Amino acid sequence: MNFSKTAVLAMTMALAACSTPQQRAERMQAEMAELMTIYGPACSRLGYAENSDQWRHCVLQLSTREELRQTGPTYYGGWGGRYWRGGGYWGPYW
């Protein structure tokens, strides 16, 4: 009895997590509208005509730059710079 309840709950959650292509497109449009609101004025000040292809490209570049700035540099892959400064895997004496 308990197993069947768990299975029904798991299937319900799996179906709820699925989204239709229309829902994904709406979500992407909302994200792009937010990016245009945030970065659009800066691209207009840089001289791009609003709602042109170059302006949209500028919006995407600025958002990507900000995203990369927030995540920080990862020169050494997943280990990060702090891992290697302390001696890394072999310790500080190697």
C-alpha cells in the first residue's frame, strides 16, 4: 500500500515537472523581455538602434558578460584557483 502511494506521488511529480513547448517558449520570451529591460538602455547608449539585430546581440553579450562575471573565472576547471594555490592534490610541499 505504501509503495503504491509513493509510486503515484513520484509519477505526479514527474508529470508536473514536464512542460509543453509552448510553456518553454513563454518562459524564454519572459527571460528575454527581462534582459531587454535590464541591458537594453545600456545598448541604446552605446549607439545601437533599439530592437535592431545589433541591439539584441548587444543585450545578449552584456547579459553573458554579467553571468560570467558572477560565476568567476575557472581556469583550472572545476577545482578553481583556490585549490591550486594551496598546493592542490599533492599538498603545499610538492
